[in-house]
Amino acid sequence: MATSFLLSLPEELVAAIASEVAVDDLLHLAQTCKELHRVTQDRLLSNATSHEQYKLQHDRLPLTTPELLRLTLNGSDQAWHIRALEHWGLRPEWKKWRTYPFTHFNDDPNWPEQYEDHSGLDQSFFESQEYDLFEHVMRERLHLTHTETTEWLEKTHDGWDEPLKGMLMALAPRLDRVNFIAYDSWQATDYHNTHPLTFLCLAITRIAETPAALWPPGFLSLRKVSVCTTTTLRHGHDAYYANASEVAPLFRLPNIKILNLGLLGYMDAGEPDCQLAPRSSSVEELAFYCCELDAAQLCKLIRACKRLRRFMCDRNGLREVTELLAEEYADCLEEPITRLRTAETQYPDLVARFTKLRSLEDLTVEDLLVQNPTDTNGDDELRPLNSFLPTSIESIRINDSKRLHDSAAA
């Protein structure tokens, strides 16, 4: 076996070289041989600690975002470990740089979140060279126009943290997923009254539409985005609302695989058309939760996907959506795409058209309504359950709902 010239160097020099190796190459270096693994042991342990500390980050504390952005802009090893970001709101001016309040629907006296108030900060929080760097990122990396760069740079001077979060998402080198938590409308007077996607989607659009533009590393590595995720801290509709055209740029992320969209379509009066080319998106798992989009809007977003492996929509009776899925995605869908319902069920037709349904072995039936066979009104046809199912079914699991049974008995 050949002897590496590196091992002939003094151990202190080898350790110094190992300390300068990029963090994404360190593991490869350590696995080269036992001696290099021993020399790099301290840095490997340090990276393991950093990974636990930085892999999941949130913006509930006001200084987290600027600290992470500084690490990212400086090329710090810690930034490499950021895998997931949770966004809980916006701060549109310096006096709102406080911890978001979470008392609504939350009476837990042991709520662990620490409270920070940095509302006394002003534009001197960032140094002049940092503002210059922000301008460079917006103009050269995100390809914003001169007017857009000027506008958003002024907002950073005024204390807006939205562009800081957008730049962080674009530049974090190994970012995998972003979760936009639903924040409350009752906070609007103190914090914000809009959705948090404006800067992010603008940057995605500008890069996608600029010839020969290179995607920044965070956008390249991003695989999963969830919009308006609900929590137990508030009512599901105490949230921001975006429309389909405002979230459409997310489909243009180069390697996005999973897109979960919530509360779309409630603010769609006169909205512009979604500019998405058919079969242009890498999204493979698409979900719509509590959305008020019509069938045409849903179909346009669905049709943007090249290959759809999973689809979920909690609305029923959208025959156009089912037809689109059957015509263009039947062979690649890996899960059933409709619920087992009475008048709205199209299972006999679907079984013949969807590959995965023809070989379905297990089925879960939720909230199965018990109905007296003599209580039909002439329009509903009670049919045996097996007439809806493919012959491959081997097991059926019924998640019973006593509430539905009680209502039926009443």
C-alpha cells in the first residue's frame, strides 16, 4: 500500500491542515486512514456538537436570524450544519425586535421560551460593510433589480428582518427544509399584517428568470417547504393568507421535492395568473390543507409537477383534479388520492386507471358513517363495500368515530 506524503509531515502540521479542510470534506479526510482519523478527532467532535446545536433553528428570538446570517456570510462551519429553519413571524421595524408572544391558546405556566426585548436597537446594529454585503447579495446573488435592491436595503436599515431571513435561506449551504408557521392575526397590530413569502419568492423569481444565473447554495439544497403550518398555540384560521400566485415561485426551486401549502385562496380577488410552465417543477409530493382554490387553480399548480408521487387535498368532489391526476400522473402516484365517500366516490373508475390502486393491499377508512339501510332518499345508492375496492385488498383498518355514530343514531 502506498504511503501518503501527508503522513510524513509533523503531526502538528497535519492537524493544522485538517483544521483548514472544508467541513463537508472533513469526514472524507478522516476516513482516509486511522492516523488521519485520530488527528481530526477533536474537530469531528466539535462538528458533532455544532450539528446538534444548529441543525434546527427558529426565529422566535429576535437575534437568531442576524446571528445565523453572519455565520453564513462569513463561511463559518456552524452555518454548514443548518438543516431546517422555522419561521414564526416577521419584524417590520426595530421596535418590534422582541420575542413573539405565545399566550393565545397556551396557558402552560412552564412554557420554556425565554423572552428577549431588543426593541431599542437601530440601524447601527449592522456595520456599514455588512449593509454593503447585503446589497451585494441582493444584486449579484439574488439578481434583484436596482429598484428592488434599494427598496429592500432600506427596509433592512429600518429593521425589517424579512430580507435577512430570505438571504439566510438562499445562502445556508446545506439547508434542507423550511417551515413557515402560521402566525396570528391578533398579533398584526404589534408585528405584521402580511405573509412572510414576499422577499423569498421575489428572489426565486428573479434568479429563475435571469439567463445563466446560478442558484445560491441554500436554494439548491432546499428539498421541503411548508407554508402556514398550524400549531396547538392558536386557532387554525388565526393565520396569514397568501394566494396561489404568491406561492407559485416555490415550485421553481431547482431541487424542491415536498411542498405543503395551507390556507391558500382566501385573498384571491383579482389575483394575477400563476406563471408556471407545465411539467417544469421538481415537486414530487404536493399537499393542500384548508385551501379555497378552485379546480382550475389546483390543476395549474399540479400540472407544474414533472412527476407526482404523492398528492393530498382535504377538499372533496373536485372531479377535474381527479381526472388530471388520472390522465397525467396515474403511473407515478404511489398512494391513493381520494377518500372513500358515498356519492363522491369514484373508486370503481379509479381502480382501473391508477396503477397503485390496482395493487393496493391495505386500506384505512376514517370516520365511516353508520347509516340505516332503510333511510335512503332515492338519490343515494347503498353499495357493498367490496364493489369499491380492488381485488388486491388484503386488510382494511377502520378508524371509528363515536361522534359520527351518535349523530347518525340521533
